[in-house]
Amino acid sequence: MSWRASSGLRSWLLQRLTALYIVVFLAVFAFVWGGQTITFESWRAWVAHPAANIALLLFVFALLMHAWIGGRDVVIDYVKSASTRYVLLIVFALGLGIMGLWTLRILLLAGTG
Amino acid sequence: MRFLIHRYNPETDKKPRMQEYTLADINAGDMLLDALFQIKEEDDSLSFRRSCGEGVCGSDAMNINGRNGLACITPLNSLKEPIEVRPLPGLPIVRDLVVDMRPFYHQYRSVKPWLTVHDPEPETEYLQTPEQRDQLDGLYECILCGACSTACPSFWWNPDKFRGPAALLQSWRFLADSRDQATAERLEELEGAYRLFRCHSIMNCMDVCPKGLNPTKAIGNIKKMMLKHLV
């Protein structure tokens, strides 16, 4: 079975891998920031660091992908009509896509200005 | 003892109703099936399926106080009154407590629940080690009563596409069989978003199985096997 042909297994696996990354990231995040008050300056300095920047970017994309697979599952389960399904999935995908691009913009600009 | 029984005759009734029956003379240690027989003596228009009466044939699966089970092995004294008896959920109703099992059997047939061997057949019987035989325990005991699949919301929503816990348990029964040689074909057939992967592991199936089997675990094993075949 090839990776391309395995759409069911692929979503299932990605759902689990993204969940794993989200949990690990949140644990590290809690460890780094636990007990501290986050100010605009300290947050900005942290996000400007390449490692934190990339980790945060991966986190947001893992979260978006996790949400996409989960949301798509809910739509496949409960929405019978194909046209309603397409509309819902397109709106959902657009929403997630915009959030992803917005995050990308914020994180790419984080070190500048 | 009070009973509320689902009644529906598509030839005369516009919609289903719950009919109340009271049995004064019933032993609380009896099974629900005994009570249904007694009700049928009073009202012979009541229809339900049953055969062996001892939890082996799987004919009398029904929804008892909101939970799928076999009427013949459900003691009356384990049930709260009034005892509400309905047909298995999610399947078309033929009449009263009798459902059309065709969607269920269709999915069962689709997993090719028989041994497939590509090699020439051996002259004597197929041999298995005791360990290989142990792999089939907890799988072959299924009596196809349908309690699990009709307790599964994923099967309710997509009974035409999702195989359902009973069929998937049987799929794993042959994937786990050391004599079967159709592993790749079986896994291939279960690919896609529906047939296997509509299962979200909510475990209703193992909760209601009257034989104490665990389809959720079998489904997990199929997923693990797919993963191994992928890498």
C-alpha cells in the first residue's frame, strides 16, 4: 500500500502525529513560561528566537491540520448532502488557511521592526 | 411487571408506537425472552425473532431499556421498570421488533469472511501452532447478532459505507489467521475514509457485545497492521 493511496490511514496517522506534537509543544511551553507573567516585550523577544519561532509555527500548523482532519471527520459523519458537505468543507478550509497564512506573516515579521 | 414494547406494522400503522403490557404472573428470575413469549400468548400480533433461546444463535438482539442485548440472556430482575423494548437502532424496521438485517449482512459479506489461500491446497488439513490458533480467540466467537454494529453511531450515519464493528472484527479474524494469504488485498479493500476509518473508537461495540468480544481492539489491530504494511 502506498502513502498516496492510503487516504484513510494517512489522515488517521497525521491526526495522531499532530496530536503528539501539540502535547509535547504545550508541555515544553508550560515548562518555559510557567509561573512567569508574559509581557509584550518578553513574548516578542521569545518569538524572535529562530527555535521558538519555528516550534511555534509548527505548533500552529499541527493544530490547523489536526482541526482540519477532525472537522472533516465530523462533516463526513453527520452531513449527508454532498453539496452542503462541499460548502462546509470549503468554508472550513478557507478559515483554517487564512489563520495559517496570518500566523505565518506574524511569525516571519516577528524578528523585524 | 410493566413493559413498553415498540409496535409497528407498516401495512396498517402510519407511525410506530409504544404499547404497554403488564404481566402479573412472571418469575423475576426469568429472561426477557420468556416475558416476550408470555406477552405473545396474550397478543399474538406481536412479532420478534428468536431461535435457540440461550445466547448462541444471535436472533433475538434488541434494544432493551436503551441498550442493545440478547433478550434470551437478559434476566428480568436486572432491568428497571417499565421495561422498554425496541428494535435494534439504525436498521429499517420490518415489523414490531423485527429489523431488516440486510445492510448488516452486506457489510459482513464485503470483508470476505472466509479463508483465502493462494498456494495449492495441502493434502491433509492446514496446520497451525497452538500460539497461532490462540490469535483467533476473542474473534471467532462472534454470533453476528448485530448488537455492536447497531450500537455504533458511525454505522447509523453511514451503514452503506462503513463496515461496522461486527464486520471489522471478522475482517481481523482472517487477517490474524496464520493460514490466510490475502492480507494485502484485505487491507487494501478497507482503505479510504469510510470502510474502516469511520471508527472513532468510542467503544459502544465492546460495551454491548453479549459475547464479551472487543471489536474496538480488533479495529485498532487492523490500523496497526496497515501502518506496518505502509512502512
